[in-house]
Amino acid sequence: DIAQGYTGDEGSTILIETNLVLTNATLIRINVYTPNKELKIWDAAVDPTNPKFIIYTVKTGDFKIPGTYYLQPEVNVGQFKGKGETARILIKQAFA
């Protein structure tokens, strides 16, 4: 299943699971490829309830246009510096 939302959404929480304990991570972000082929970088954080999850709160303007957004987590923790599995979110046009 693909997650869904609407253009203009804000305040929703995005959680992305990793296989790493991120407590001492020096970089936590989500690389976002938008439907209009732009690359955005969202600064994320460690989920305070589970250190294996990245958490991000959707901000104004994050979902401006409808289409599929590709989200790829990137972390630096210990000797590991790399990217995780890409997630998708389908953003639909809001009625108003």
C-alpha cells in the first residue's frame, strides 16, 4: 500500500523505520523527489518513542502539487553513512 495525503496538508507525522538505533546519529534527513522532478531535503529527527524510526512533521508547502513523492531516508550513525529504502506518498488534489 502507498500512503496518501492531499495538497496543502501540514502537521501530519511521517515515520520511517530503519534497522539502526539512531540515538547518536549525526545526520538525519529525508531526501524527497517531488512529482515535478525537484529534489528537496527535509531535516528529520529520531522518534523519541522508538530510536529506530525517523520522524518528520509535514510543513507548509511540503505537498504543493499532486502526484507521487519519493522519500529516501539518509543517516550518519557510527561507521554507517548511507540511505535507506525509498517510501512513496501519493498526494491528491484537495477540493478547496
